[in-house]
Amino acid sequence: MASPSHLDGELFPVNPPDCQTFLASFAQATWEADVSGQVITDSPSWRAYTGQTFTEFSGMGWANAISPGDRAEVIHSWREAVARLEAFSAEFRVKSADDSWRWCNMQAAPIPNADGSIKNWLAIFTDMEGGGRHKADEKLHQATLDSSMDMIQVFKAVRDEAGEIVDFTWILNNHASEKFYGDVIGKSLLQLQPGVVQEGIFDAFKHVVETGVPQQYEKHYVHEQFNGWFHQSVVKLNDGVATTTSDITKLKITEQQLRVAKENLQTTLDSSQYVIQAFTAVRNEAGKIIDFVWVFTNRTWNQLYGEMAGKSLLQENPGVIEAGLFDKFVQVTEEGTIIDHEQYYSHEQFNGQWFHQTLVKMGDGFVMNTEDITQRKKDEAEILRLKDEIAERATDRYQTIFNSIDEGFCIYELIYNEKGKLVDLEWIEVNPAYEKQTGLKDVVGKRHSDLLLDTEDYWYEIYQTVSETGEPNHFDQWHQPTARWYRTYATRIGDANTRRVAVVFDDITERKQREEQQKFLLSLSDEFRELTDGVSIKEHAVKMLAEHLGLDRCWVSEVFEAEGFSTVGPEQVRPGLSPMSGVFQLSDYPETMRQLMTELMMVEDSAADPRFGEAEKLLLSSINLCALLVVPLRRGGQQVIWALAAAMSTPRRWTQIEQALMEDVAERTWEAVERAETEQQVRESEKRLRIATEAADMATWEWDLVRNRVVWNERHFQIFGLEPGGDPVRPETFFEHVHPADRERVDQLLRESLARDVEFDTEFRAILEDGSERWMSGYGRVMEWSGDQPVSMSGVMFDVTARRQAEQDLQHSQARQSAILESAKDYAIIALDLDLRVNHWNAGAEYMLGYSEEEIIGQSGEIFFVPEDRAKGAHEIEKENAIKDGRATNERWHLRKDGSRFYASGVTRPLLNEDGTVIGLLKVMRDLTHEKRSEDALKEASKRKTNSWRCLRTSCGIPSQRCAMGLQYSN
């Protein structure tokens, strides 16, 4: 935008006043600056052009009229020109007197004195609106199209003699489209994409052209180079169409997953006998909640009142305002408060009904669980109405109600000590439901102390307060002796002197447990979101589950049926018990494995369980496993992947709620572990590649074969003696730096690599910018194809001058390759004798294969081959080919020390002594497992990186620090 040029002579041959008069005749503005570049005199033309006052534009104030996007670069170039006494030229946008932005050209030069010294600077400004702006707009439009991640294309209709549309041709493609289609401008749509006819896309294009009515649609397109879901918008443009296409494959997959999750959630909610509803808030412009809208309702509600999703609460149930419920809904949403209360409601479709409601915040709204307790409230009211009769126990009506209600009922006599403190409770009377609710039998006439019930103090405190004050109390509390939650209503009978309390209660243990399980699962999911590795996820799962269920042990066990063993760990163990993490033989636990291979295993007492033999019982007892609840996860029916296990050292009766929770936690943990391990594999692969590149001081390059341009990293520029740049280089730039004697050979090798899909691997002489000559080693391969056409190629380049000078006496190419690869940890370098025994082992080989140098030296190289290749004699064939042909290349699966497989590409060459006699073999391998298994993921990462740098260069003007080396050239 701005550029200085050296002052070769006098720029203005006439005196400055005459020059200014002349310039003013065609320039929009001029001003003068002193030798330091500061404006010191007034300029009426500048004031008229920009609207700035002299005070505002004096000094460097004139730069404030320049567009902020151009200002910094103009100021920098101006100061550089002043310092070097060079003429200055720039184009930029200036804010004019009418507040519009206009493009102008600035020319400035120093004015010399008679003795040759600099007197001052003279600057002229010429309005160039219509020229620069048009170019800028054109660039902006193209940049806008290319910055879109959607495919944007324009087609022109092809008509026959009758005027019927028979085809379309491309006339515009943005960058996103070029990645999929390549250079297709002017080419036939039906020849390149015949699938558009079958999918109805061709007819859609014709309809838009002929009617002018835009269309939008989604297509599952599985033709040519595509296999996925796409959303396409089509509008008429002249005698053709313009289209915008988005790849929505991931969105479709996500939508399917969400549908399944929603169906699972709805099924869970529908299984509840209570009404469950979810609402989202409706706010006004000030952010105040003015209504709520139903998000979902469960089947219980729908059967009673119908579907309500999307409807307004205040329109359907305006009575919530009068009843005070609306204020409670707002409180829960705004403050996150959990409200658990009983509500009387007699509006709309409800007629004098009582409800127990639990409200919990969810997003910008709340979830409400509602139980109709009208009958219970009526029963309580009836009992209270008859409390005087209870004392007399005289009426048949009382007895009928007393014996028929489902709630437990009892009358307590309060027992005090000499200090007036309540210390015991005596049963005076109980109803038939009492035993069902508590599990206690024949209690009338007995005291809690008689049954050794260690009832908590808070129960005594509540009953004493009710007796002394006469005020009834309604509460939910846990009762440890019966291990149950109760919703209780207590009221005094008679006056304070009677010291009797009537109690109506209901066992709500199951509901409380479900609420606790739901809170636990939400907490577990929150923990998983913060964790990034599978081990931590499993550790948190077993720890949280053990604490929640009060377990003695909780662990994850991986079962390897074919190998006959299983592993235990991670494990959470109660203090005082010994951990059992390690390896267990499946044959020692036959019944355990038989059960796991068919279904969930639940054992309340292993010592008394007839399914176990005496030997297995003894083994279980030796590791303190008495009660077991184990959830296996399988793939393909019978193969156990791993199991989540809970255990107690004493007998325990597992509940259905605990069983369901274990199954849910197992599924969630497995899914979280799979996600974390997948993400970790991608991160480790990217890290290994980055570490290897940096450690080996490599120059890297990425060749876009479609657009025929190459990106270099910073090291690539430095090796050739160039200043690092931010833009892709021309194809010729690379070959300009290849020695003329090597240029044809390198060109031929590159062409062969592209045509035959073989590796480009050679050494050549390079001519640096300063004229010096260096030896380079270049390596690359095609990374992406479109059909049978290569799309991109990547590789590296090393400066190997020092090595060649140090090893110029060596006659064989294997030494060159060995020295290059020895510096990279991702290359395994192995030396073998003629019996194929290992006698040299580098760090890369240890990293790749898992053996230390001490373990592997002297061992046979056959152990790296998989059994099926060993059976074919692949190791001997590789040896024979290397000796016969001078090298043997291969890409195959290999074995690590731990038995895992990896895919490697390598070359084996003979090692010769000074007499040329073969004395052994040198094998070099590179791990390509990740590339083979995750090629699509790596392609996507490459595209994201390219787009990121392009955005930086386009929007910020910041040079890229990571460019890639190029090998482009024109065919």
C-alpha cells in the first residue's frame, strides 16, 4: 500500500512556491512538513479536503484522517521514507469533509536547498475514487466468497436449439468448492456430476431458472466424490443459478443422536407415575420473566390433560398467579433455589386438588415433578377432624378410615426423663398399614427402646415441639433404624397434659432415592466433561459411585476371554481393606464368568449362593467379596468389553434402583472413555508429528495440486536463504533453487511420484540466494486423492551438506538415508546381521517397537513381523530382495513388544564393508498407523490450518510464521 523510493536527484526542478501552484491545479490537497516529517504550515486545501483544522492535522495529526485499517502501515512507511530521504508513494482511504471514505494517492518528496541539504518535504494528494475502491471492493468480494466454509457456485444454463435447458456449466467457484471439485470453470455439470439427475437437483436448477422461485432442500448425496448430507440454497442469476451448499453430515448424525437421547429421556420420564413438566422462561426487552412455555410433558400428564409443548403457561393456566405459583416459578429460575412444597390449586381444569411439587432450575426455566396428594390430604383432614374421637376410639367411621388408608398411622405416648426431656416413644395404637410402611410388627404397648431402635434426636425434638405448642408439623425425614425416608404429619391429641401425638406418614424412600440418583448422574456427567483421559474418567466413576452407594469396593474390570484373564483397575477401596488391582485367571472364577457372559450378575451373599462352587466361594472370601453387583458391557452379543463392579465385604440386598444406576453409570463411563481416548489419539499424533518436525530441524512443505501453489514453513525459507513470507510460493521458486544439473532428475522423480503414487525420496544440490551450493534431502508423498487425481502432496526437506562432506568416502545410499532418519524419533533404524539378528537399535526403534536396546540386541528380527507374514517367509523374502536389488521396500503391519500392531512403511538395504561384501542389512521404518486409520481426520486438520492462516493474512495482514515448502510446477 505504501512504498518509499530512493531520491536520485531533484524531484522538483522548479522552486517550491511555483511547484505548489502547479500541483494545486490537479491535486486535491497539498501540505508541507519539516525535515523530520512533521506538518508545520497550514494547508487550506487539506482542510477543505478532509475537514480537519490546522491544529488537528499539524505534526502527525494528518494521519488521523486515514482509515484505521490503513493508518499504521502508512505511518510506518512515511517515517521510514523520511529517515532514508526517499520519495514516498501510497494509496489509502481518507475521511473527507462530508464524512465519506475516499481513496486517494499520496506522493511526497524532500525539497533540497541550493547547497543540497534538505529544506522540507512537500506532499500532494490526488483523489482516485473509482479506481482503488473498485479494486478493493473486487478483492473484498472475492475474499468474502473464499472465506466462506460453504461451497458457493454459479452455473450458466446450456440450452438446445428449441431453448430447452439440457445442461449447466460452471462459471464461478469459491475456495471451499475448489477443494471438492477442482478447476471446473466452463465444464459440464452433467459430465462431472451425473448424480444430480437421480437426486432431482438438475430438475430443481431448471425450475429455479424457468420460474425465478428460489429453492432450499436437504439431500443425502452418495455419488461421485461425495457421501453425506448437504443443505443447498438455489436462486436464479441471469440465465442460470447461484447455489450455496453446506455439508450437514455431522449435523445429521448429531440430530440422530439427540433424537435417540430425547427418546431415552422421554421413556424415562414416561415411566414415572407422577406428572413431570419442563418450562422455559419468556422475557420482555428488559429481561423480566413475563411468562413460561412448556418444553415437554411426560405421558402421565398427557393422559390426563393432553400435549402442551410450546404453549403459554399463563394462557392455559392463568390461575398460577393468584395461587402464588408463578412467583415460585420465577424464584427457581432466577435464583436456582430448589422448592419442595405442597400446593392447593382450584383453577382451570383442576377442582380443589392438593399437589406435592418439587421444582428444580433447568437452563432458563425449571423442571417440576408433581404428585396428586388430594386423597391423602382428605384422609389427613378427616383424621384431624376426628382427633377427639381418636382419643375415645369410639366411632365406626373412625375405625373404617383408620383401617383403610394406605398411609401408616400411629399414636405415640411421649416418655420424658426427670429433666423434662423427651427420651422415648411408646406405641399406643397403630393401623394395619403401619407394618407395611415400617417393617415393624406387634409394636403396640412397646417402646422404641424395647426394640433397640436408635431413633435420631430430631424426631424427638419435632414430636416434643408439637406436643408442647399444639402446632401440627409436616416434614420429610430419614429414619435410620428402619432405613427409610418418611413424609410425616404429626399433631397433638388433646391438650398438652395428654402428652400424646398422632402421626400419619408415608414411605417416600423410593422417590428420594430416584431424586438422589438423578442428582448423582448429573454430577457424574459434569465431572466427565472436565476430564480428558480415559483413566481419570474411570477413576472418578468408581470413586463417586463408591461414595454414593456406600460400597466397600468399586472397580472396572477388563475381560480378555480369548487370553483367559481379566484385569482389575482402577479401584476404589474402603480404608482397612487391601486392594485387589491386578490380573485374575478366568478359570478360577467359572460361575462368575458364566454369569457375566449372559447377563448382569447380582449376588447378595456369595457364601450362601448355591451358584458358586466351594473353591470359588473360598477365593471370593479370601478377597473379601461377599455381595456383588456387576454390570458387563458387550460388543457383538457375547464378547465382554469390560465390567463395572460394586462389592461389599458383608451381605447386602441390592435394590432395583441401585441396579439401574450401575447400568447407567457403566454406559456413561464407557462412552466418556471412548470419547476421551479418541481425542487423546488425535492429540498424541499431532504432538508426535510436531515434535519430530521441530526436533529434526526440518523444512516442511504442502503442495496444493489443484491450485498449483505451495506453502513453506519458516525453516524452508531460511534453508534457501530467503526471508520468511506469509503467502504461498510459485512452483518455479523451488526449481529456481535446484542446481541445473539436478533439476531434470528432481522434476522426473516428482512426476513419477504423482503418476504412480510412490514416495518422492532423493538428494539434490541447491543454489542459495547468496550463490552458495548446499546438498538437500527431499521426501514427500501424495496425501489426498480425488478419484484417480492427486489433490495434495506433503513432505520435508533437510540440509545434508555436512553429512555428505563427512561421509564422502561412502559409496552407498543407505548411509545417507540412515543419517537423515537417525535425527527423527518417528523413524526406527535397525541393523541386522546376515542371520537377521539385531546388532544396532536407535531411540526411534525403541519408541516405535517398545524394546530397549538391552532387550533386543541379539534377538531375531522375525519377531517384528506378524504371524501371518512370518508364515509366508516375508522376512527372508525381504532379505533376499534387499541383497539382490540393493533395496527392498515394504508397507505392512508389524508387532510391538506388548503384542499390539502398527502399520509401517520402510526400506531395507544391504550393508557393505570396504571390499563391497554384504555384511548385514539396514532397515528403516516409519509408523503410519495413525495416517492409515485417521486419514480423514488429518485431512480435516490440514484444511482447518490452511483456512486459519488464510483468515489471518486476509483479515489482519499478519505474515504467517508457518508456511510450507513448495514443489509446484506447471505440467
